[in-house]
Amino acid sequence: MSISGKVALITGSAQGIGRGIALRLAKDGADIALVDLKQDKLDAVAKEIEALGRKATTFIADISDRDQVYAAIDHAEKELGGFDIMVNNAGIAQVKALADVTPEEVERIFKINVNGVLWGIQAAAAKFIARKQKGKIISASSIAGHDGFAMIGVYSATKFAVRGLTQAAAREYASAGITVNAYCPGVVDTDMWGEIDDGFSKITGAAQGETFKQYCAGIALGRPELPEDVAAFVSYLAGPDSDYMTGQAVLIDGGMVYR
């Protein structure tokens, strides 16, 4: 069994982990709705998906806006003829000492990393129920959703919140045949980690690349994580082999945080 013929929507899919997930699910046979804020990059990923022989559609949406998330799912259903898998991947990072974080910064990161996931869960579940079908909801947490890390404390708080939403939603939607799980990556070699590294450099004075190198030194498997590593696990969560799994936020980090 596979996800062949299913329709998956991935937020934050213009680059990085989201792009990796989109390409993997397309390789596994799904048609893909790509959602992000950058049309040119979305178009490039859409072409990659179409080259794999699958359908792709793009939609510009700010996931912190509830109405835009609902509209994105409506678009996916209309353009691709169904809706089966929701991947709440989009998010932002923040590197700052807790003592220095401003109310405006807290509001922004929570609107995207927490509210955006909540709206995605809400909208996807509503669509599955309206279509009278089972569905998969998969959201991005992090190793920072299991351990609080210094200088990314507010980011960690948002990822802990994703775990809470995942557990609550799993209980609320189980009777409708909807599973809700999360993936928790570690140090992934993407542009976001480049931004995190730059943020640490400004605070600690470390040379650019040094913080990334230090974190990678703590990975048991001995290398940075790639988007493809995350995508392989999301593929499992999206497919039938995970049908008896719900409410979980699983570490996929090469061996950094152990539970």
C-alpha cells in the first residue's frame, strides 16, 4: 500500500524541509499542493514535482491568517480533486536571550509557529469530516520541542506547543478516523539553520558556521540532517503503515535528544 493518488498539502514548501517533503511525497505517488509566500520558488518546486509525473498546484498564503489556511485547502481540493494529507511544515526561528525578547517578537513567532499549526489542524480536519473520509495531519515540531535550548527559548516554547496541539487533536479527531502526529528534526542543513547560526554569531561572537559545527558534533550518526531524512519519516506518517499511530511527536535527529 502507498499514498499513490492521494492529495497532500505542504505549507512552507518553497524551500528547505518543506520542499524535501513535497518531492518525497510526489515520488511516493501523491499530487501536491504547495503553499508558501514566494511564488517564484513555489513555481520551481512545482516543476520538479511535475517532472516526477505528478500534479502540482501552488497557493500563496500567510499561515498565521486562519482564513488563508482554509482557502489554501479549498484550493487544493478544487485543483487536485481531493484532499488526504495535511503537512503543517511552515515556521520561523528566533535566536535571542529570553531577557531580550520583545512582545512584538513573541507575538510574531507564536502567530506563525503555533497559530499556523492550529489553523492547519482545524481546516484539514474540517475538510476531512466534510468529505466523510479519514485523513492524516502531520506537523513540524523539533528537538527544541522536547528540550528547551538556550538562546532559542521562545522558539522552543512554540515547538512544545505543537506537541500539545498534536496530542489534543489526536484525541479529539480519532473517532473521525483522522490521525495527528508530528516530526521533530534536529540540526538540518537548510537556510533556516544558516539564519540560526548567524543569530548565535551575533550573540556569542562565534565565527560564522561555528555554532552549526558545534551542534553537529553532538549528532551520534556523525553528520548534519538533510531535508530528505525528515521527508522519509514524514512519508511514513503520511502512508498507511502509520494508521495505528496518533498523538506522537517523534524525534528524527540522528541521535541528539533521547526519549
